[in-house]
Amino acid sequence: MNKHEEITNIIKKRIYDKTYPSGTLIPQQDVLAREFKVSRPTIKKAVDSLIALGLLSSQRGIGTRVLSHDISYKTNEYPADIHKGLTYLLGEGRITCIIINFSLEFPDDHLQKALQLSSSSPVYNIIRLRKIDNKPYAIEHTFMPVELVPNLSEDVLYHSIYQYIQETLELEFSGAYRNIHADKPSELDQEYLECSFDDPVLEVEQVVYLKKGAPVEYSRSRHKYNNSSYSLYDPFLRKQYNNEQRGVAIESNE
Amino acid sequence: MNKHEEITNIIKKRIYDKTYPSGTLIPQQDVLAREFKVSRPTIKKAVDSLIALGLLSSQRGIGTRVLSHDISYKTNEYPADIHKGLTYLLGEGRITCIIINFSLEFPDDHLQKALQLSSSSPVYNIIRLRKIDNKPYAIEHTFMPVELVPNLSEDVLYHSIYQYIQETLELEFSGAYRNIHADKPSELDQEYLECSFDDPVLEVEQVVYLKKGAPVEYSRSRHKYNNSSYSLYDPFLRKQYNNEQRGVAIESNE
DNA sequence: CAGTGGTCTAGACCACCCC
DNA sequence: GGGTGGTCTAGACCACTGT
């Protein structure tokens, strides 16, 4: 672990255990630098990452303050890999998975674009149903290039594709584009998510990229509307109205 | 403008104008350091912010590669302030605003918690309908503490509350917690968004914080399901399964 | 091995706030 | 003026990659 990450974690603990209570100023950066026997830029880096998480806020000439978010922090991790994430959170046994479809096909135009593939490069077409305590939680429809993820078996599908990619194939991820929107339930949704025709569905569409740069997954996860939601903290780091994209956006499909 | 921000913008331009084509390696950090006559850590900072935007990906021993996201980049800015953001994007004249409600009240329990107020501290209760080209776009229901945002007038509501807060009151924002979910349309939605009883609605619920630490807004923006969506890039910066929260999360409301 | 990015240092200067 | 965080430097060392 890096120094700045260690310090990040220590400060985070001190925030949660109220060593640094909500609303108060934490010690100055040079005091922390002396305490942890590091240089000030290292402290700064640790503080910055806690600002990005929404736990701290700095003001020049004043200090760095602990923010108090009374937002109920029931936020479950939602990494690219729902299965491993939920297993981690809820423990083994409560999460189950049903494979609805597992086949190979050639990508259509949309997939060719999203995964940057040629039409002759086969992809897996996977549909899985995730359950928590035997109640349906999400339908995940996943496409992955066979080229990048060889030898995918049903065994892997029941566990974690992401673990297989990281640990067996030793590939690294760089990040994911996501688009979150509401939709009417499809027939598949109504059947597997056990919802009626007028129950809205929350869909998280994403493209996951490898560090190498290649897209490794296109997927759509659909959730019953009263079952889950997507939470995030958006630190207003930059001038808001740049001429360029930022992380967070709403698009209007006129 | 900081040096690292200037360099960030220059590199960004070079990515968009294909000086650094998709998929290729950009020059090494020490080459860039010499070109821009800055130290390497400054280059690193610029590169890091482009990694956070999803434009670059670095690998030790190899270099820094331009990612190519064929995701259609129709992403409109969605800052906390929809009005100013959309005005910036679409130009003056296409955005209009109707005030459906503007009143004062004392906060209920939920609002007291979200805005960290006592029950005797009044809040504005504002409902506005946003239109693009005279077609309904979103219903925004906003609560703000009178204490923090004094002298709010209808005039300000038609323009930008955020501009008023930043420029007149000279307050700074630190960021916002958001929760995005799907919902059934309310009667208000059906009336003003012109949707039918089985059209889903996408709601973005947020609490916006000042740098000082105080929550300054609690709001819910509701959109017709086929009208807008929420997009973001999630860089997988940290180990995914830490014992602590990250920005992105799904919560299951069991 | 040489070359890449990742991290850290020690110190400096500046911008800003409050007294 | 005295104290805060924000930024930048010049150089160093390390971890990792590919040959």
C-alpha cells in the first residue's frame, strides 16, 4: 500500500470514529506531515482523495473540514462486478445466480461499435438472473468478445467473470462508461423480475474497458424500480461549464 | 489557470484533433515535461485527470495510451444547475422555466435530516418545470434553507439560483450526493411532463453541499423515461472491494 | 538490461482568510 | 502579519515491462 493510501485510510478511520468530529477542522497539513513523517504533498494527496469521496472539504486560509452527510449511508458497493460486490457485502449464501442464456454469436452493428469489433469476431451472449435471498434482484445481459475472454465456462458464470478476468487471465480494468435510465418492463423483466406491466425498470448500461484500452464488456442490468437505485458523490472539482465533458451528464434524446 | 490544468487542456485537444490518435501511446512523461517546461509530477497530475475522465490509461513499463470510446458522446453537461448547464449547451432562448410553486415552510423530519436544520428554520419550497423548445423536460422540486440563501426572488428562480448563490452570495460548492432511481409517474408528472400512467419516470435526488460544509439544497428532478438519462465515467481507481464506500453504489432497499 | 510510469521528498512560493 | 491550503520544482528511488 502507498503512503498516501495508508494515510487516507487512517484519516478515514478518524472521521468515522469521531476522532475528527463532523463539522470540525482536521489538523493542518504540515502538522499531519510531521505526525506521519511524510512530506506535505503526500498529505495533500490523501486529503484530495477524501475530498473526492465527499468526506472532507478544504478552504484556503481556513483549513480542512469534515463534512457531515446525514444521507443514510446504506450505499452498497456497485462495482462493475455485481456478483462479487454483493457477495462481499452480504456474505456467501444469500446471493444466487441463474443462467438464462449462454451462447455465442456474431456482433450486430451496435455491438461492433460498442466493443470495437469486426463482424467476424464472435461474442458471448449471456443472460443471468441475480437473486438475493431467493428474491429476484437484477437481470444482467452481458456481451463479451471471445477473443479477449477465452474459455469462458458456465462454472465461471456462476461465480465471477471479473475474478476470472483479473486472476486467471491477469488483465486489468481501466474503468466503465455507464448510462442510467428508466424503461418500461420487457416480457423478460415481467417474467423474471416478477413485476407487472406498469412497474418501471431501472437499467444500467455500461461498457467496461481494459487498461490496454480494449472494451471487454457491454452489458445492461435491469432492476425493479422499488428494488434498487444508483448512488454517487459528485465532487464539483472543476469549473462547471467547461467546453468539454465531465463525468456526470444528462443527455436529452430529443 | 494552473499549469497542470493548462496542460490537461492541451493534451485533451491533441486527443480530439488526433494529434494523439486513439489507441496509440502519447509521448513519455519526461518528454512532455521538457516540452511544457514543467516538472514531471505536474505532467503526472495532468495525465491523472485525463485518466479520471476516461480519455487515457497508463501502464507502468509500457506508457500512456489514448482510449477510444466509441460511445456516442452526446453527453450534455449535467451539473447541479440544470438551467445554466442547458443554457450553456443549447444557447439562450430554447430553455424556458415555469414556476409551479414558490412558498415558505418549516422542514419536516426528512428535510431536517437532509439539510441539517432545526424544525424552526424555514425553507423555500420550489417546484419548477423546465422546458426545451417548449416541450417539458423535467420537474424540479427544490428545498433550500432561507438562512443560507436569503432574499430569493421569483426573478432569480427564472434564471439560475446557482448563479445567485455563487456570484451574489459568493458561496462555493463542494459537491453533491445523488441517488438515481426509477419511479411511477405521480399526478404532477402526468400533468406537467405530459406522460401517461404507465410511463416510467427517472428521478435524480440530490443534496448539494457548500464548501463550508452546510447542505444548501435538497432536490428531486423528475424526467420522462424516454427523454433523458444519466451518464458517467467510473474510473476504477481503487481496489474495488475496500471496507469503505466509494462514489458509485447500488443500494437494495429490501 | 534500458525504458516506462508510480511515488515521494524537501523546500519554495503564492493566494487567501482572519485578526 | 501570521496562518492556512494550493501549486510547483528538481531530483530521487522503485516497480514493472519488454528485450
